[in-house]
Amino acid sequence: MNGAQDVLDLELPWTIRPASPASPRRRAVVIALCAGAALVAAAGAGLAYGDRAATALGLSGNAGPAVRLSMDDVRNVEQMTVDDKSQILVEGAEAETRNAAIPVSGLPLEKAASLVIPMTDGPAYTTALRCLTQAVYYEAATEPLEGRRAVAQVVLNRVRHPAYPNSVCGVVYEGSQRSTGCQFSFTCDGSLLRRPMPGPWRAAEAVAKAALGGAVDQGVGTATNYHADYVLPRWAFTLAKIEQVGRHIFYRFNGSWGRRAMFDARYSGSEHIPQIDYAALRQRLFASAGGMEEDKQLVPGLTVTPKVTDRHAENDVGGRLDVTKQWRLSIPDPVNASSQYRSAIAQDAAPAEQAKPDTRLAGIRQPAPAIPGAASGEGQVVQQ
């Protein structure tokens, strides 16, 4: 794996077997058996596996050539993550150096087929847009525009490839229910606990809308994988390197799996965001922040150990922060807070200015006040 020839000669660690010709009767029997096997597998391993196997076998109604895709093939693809630390060879500066040494593949760069999800699809479009926007934002918010478009293209390429789920949210959240091994790290590393910044979120949403409207990023072609240049996963040597955009390096499958003809899986038309376990995300985020001890089991509504000095009933949690809920820390904008503070000070100072006496005539001698009765001579003392 140290030389250019070693990298280019590596193939996928599994075999793709084209379907052999068969008589109509035999084909019907094979399809029936395969469909039954897919249903049994789905019952034991989840519907995602069964759906993807059926798609690869041509049972989804596609007109493209059928390809036999075993459950082992799907699992091998799922292991290509950077979230699973056992897949990482090196990190940091050494990873950057070794990544740069991997040559760009000489395989053809084919333009991926577009995937259009009409806005008229209602909930399906709205949910797909949210999932794709999340992927672009959390994976590439600080990347150049080309990098954000490339990430969106990888998501949609996977939707069209039989080795992956056939929905946008299914691709984005694949593996998020496991403790490790999610395909897109932000779905399981605690990033979802951060509130998105409005500006970058709108920029990511614009990229997602264009991609769902049929825009295709030709720079990465049929790429299905990428990773940051500061990590080097094992699977980087089993794929064909396309190019680096920003901090991300993009890859396609070797052989027929990476050709445009393979990307013909039918879009499911159904989108669903799985339930997020925010407590598990917090635990993982704390652990990755420096080996912090796991939180003790929290009693809902009472997350601070009671003290004898607490002067309230046991069921009164006033003044306590319940972190067992899906709370978000919101820090006010310092600019707005400062302007509001100055405005409040100015309003408080206004009445004081109005009540202050006018001292401009303080140096002028004022006439003595008149004595009652002076005009009529009453009360006057005449000196003899």
C-alpha cells in the first residue's frame, strides 16, 4: 500500500457477480426464492438490508441490469466510515502527508445522473431537504461552495446506488442508531446538539435545494465516499481517489460499481428522520471532550442533588435546569444585548434630566420676596 501501483491495483474486498442468463421459468423461480430470502433477511436484520438487496437484484422495477448484491456486500460497504476508529490508520499531519501521496485514479470520471425530487411531493420533499441541508451544513459548512456541492452530490449518488438506502434521509442517517459506525459523523458525534447558525444554514439549504432540483456536481462524478484529509481510513486504499476539494478527499468504487450504469436504483419517494437519542449524543460528546465521567442516572425534573438548604417542596423543581429534556443553550447576541442595555440606561436617565433644576441663572441676584401687607402700609415700622 506504499506505492502507486499497489494502490491502483487494489480492488474491493468482495466480488460482484453479474446475473447469468436463465430460462423464463428458471428466472421466475430464482426471483421468487430471492424475494423470499430478502423477506426473511429483512425480518432478522432490518428492512434496510432487504430493500437494498431487492433493488440490486432487479426486484424494484428498474430496467437496468440486475446485479447480485449479498448481505455481506452491504455490510462491507457500511464499514467504510471514519466514525469507527478501528478504521483509522493515522490522524493529523501524518495523515495529511500520506493522503497526499495516494495518487488520483486514472479511471474515467463520469457525470452522475441527476435526482429530482419535486417540491410538489410535499412532506417527502420537505423532509429530504432538511436531511440534505443537515448533511451539507454539519459536514461542510466551512468548506468552499464546491466542497458543499460535492457533499450533496455524494448523498444523492448513494441514493441511486443499490448498496445504500434509497432515500435521502435513509442515506444521511444510516448507522446513526449504532454506538459507532454512522456513515455521516454528525448524526452520532453530538454535532446535532449545536444550534445551526442562520447564515451558513441558509447557504447549505441553497445547495440542497439546487441538488434536489436536478443540479449535478461534475467535479466528483460518481463519488460515494469522502473523508477529511487529516484522517486516513483503511478503506481509502480500496477505492479510486477522484480529487480533493477543500479539506475533503472524494472516492468512487473500483470496477463496475463505480460506473454510472450502476446508479439506477429507484428513489423510494418516502422520507423519514429517525428518532434521535439526545441523551446518548450528550454522553458521547462529553466522552470525546476529554474523557469526562459519564453522568449518573438522572431523575427527570431533578438534575441537581438536593441540599438541606433548599427551601421548597420535594416536587418543586423551580430554579433547576432539567437536562433530561431536549433543551438548548441559547446565548444572546452581545451586540443586541449591549444596545438594549444602552437603551435602558438612556430611558432611566431621561426622567432625571427633566427633574434637574435650571442652574443657568444661579449667578444673578434675585429680588427679595415681597412682604405681605407692604403695599397698604400695614405692619410698617416708621422710624422717628
